[in-house]
Amino acid sequence: MTCRFYREEEVASLLDMATAIDVVEESFRQLGTGGAENIPRQRARAPGFALHGMHAAAEYLGTAGWKMYSTTRIKARFHVGLYDIDSGQMKALIEADTLGQIRTAASSAVGARYLARKPITQLGIFGSGWQAEAQLEALATELPITQAFIYSRDQEKRESFAERMGEKLQIEIVPVHDPKDAVEDLPLVVTATTSKHPVFDGNLLAEGALVCAMGANWTFKRELDVVAIRRADNWVCDSIEACRGEAGDYVLAAEEGYFDWDKSVSLADVIAGQSIGRDNADSIVIYKTVGLAIQDVALGTKFLELAAQNPELGVDLPF
């Protein structure tokens, strides 16, 4: 077995959002039933640099792997390595910026599949970067979205986002000047920012709303204020263990006495039927994601399955 290397454009050519959502859903189910193991992210740092690593084993797929990525002031660089469980041989090395973008967005869509009060045709979204783009695409793939309200601090960026994504998804996207217009009376709110501080007033959340908060994955960052945390009836994590180490939205609220980790549940357990993710139609639900390696391994394995049908893709590595 030869290890094969794949570039970003090759990943983008084979993976679509609908496929990714189903793959990520199954990875959560397997986590909940014992068919997979996930090891949360760890970081090694130097001035101006951080190396981030996370690992997972997917027994149900016969693969295991890691995602490693470096971040500097200039750029982030992502790679996924996949191994065959039986032989221990490295199967593939994949440039994983696109793969990570898709799997992160798919996680929010899976969360909406199990936690949202449906039907949902409108949503609000905070952020105008590449993650926000994927979040909107994933939720529009999963739900019959016809209208989205986009808030970003930069007027030019939010207007450009609205024009670009509206044309791509063929839905109405309204850039808004006031953050409240991306929250008030909406059944779904997505935060996909790099902010260190809350991006909206939790008092504005509608009864029954689902919040998909995915931007903050450092303990000193929070996109949600304590009001949003306190008003919630259900607190769901992509992984409780991972969120305890990274989800500033929860970590800071817990330190301030506004959040109890014992009341949180994992989406894996919700999908496996072992926990309740939404009490009732009027419950406010927060789904906090920090990103899991099992998603990278599962989606990377799916990519290899598709790439096997396209032998012209990738190049062999000498090991």
C-alpha cells in the first residue's frame, strides 16, 4: 500500500456539502455508540506561531488519523493524515483547508437536523469570512432556507458576502447594520467570527431558537454572552471533553457561575438516543462546536473512497 498525497483543489472537486453532512452525522452516531474515538486538540506554541494537533480512530471505517495545522500572523496551513487500522500503513496525506471548512459547516447542519425547531426558512449569521460562507451553505443544504440576515462589523464585507452567497445559493441574503437584526425573531442564529467578545445581546433570542456557535475555540474567547447561556434550556457540545478545554462561551460562563457543565450533553449522545438535545418547541438550544478530528478522519476517508474512482488524482509518496 502506497501513501498518496492530495491537493486542496482535488478535495474541492470531489466533496459536496450534502455528502459531508451525512458523513459527519454518522461519525457522531459512531462516537455515541462506541464505534469511534476522538482525542481533543492540543497546541504547541512559540512567539507568533501555534501548532495544533488532534487525533481520532474510526473503527467503523477501518481508518485512523490526525489533523495538524500551523497558524501564524500570515496564514494557517492544514493537513490530514490517514492510516489503515489493520496494517498501520499511512494511506494518505491530504491538504485539509477545504476539508476542514466543509466538515465544520456540516457539524452545524447536523446540529440543526437534531436540535432545531422546524420548519426553518430564515436564519441570522454573524461573520463574513470563509467559515461563515460554508456555514450558510451547509444550513441552506439541510434546511429550506429562503432568507438570511448577515451581520459583520465591516459594511463592505457583509455587503460583498450577501451579494456573493446570494448568487451562489439562490436565496435572499440581507446585510444588516445592527446586530439585533440578525437575531431578533429568528429561529436559527449562527456565529462564525473571530471575536473575543460576545457578538449579540442574548436577550434578543427568540423562544425556541437554536444557536450554532462555532467561532470561538479558545478559552479566552466568547461569541455568546452570559445572558444567552442563562436563557438557554439545553446546552449541547460537539464533544463535552473538547469544549471543556476550548469553548470560551461555556468555560467563562462556568467560571462566572452562570453555567453548569453537568447540564451539558454531547451531540453524539443525542443522535445515539442517549440524551435529550431539545426539551420542547419553546426551548432555546445552544449547540457549541470546537471541531473534532473524527470528522476529519471520516470525511477524509470518504474523500479517499471517491478518489479511488478517479485514479488521475493525487501523487504517490515514497513511503
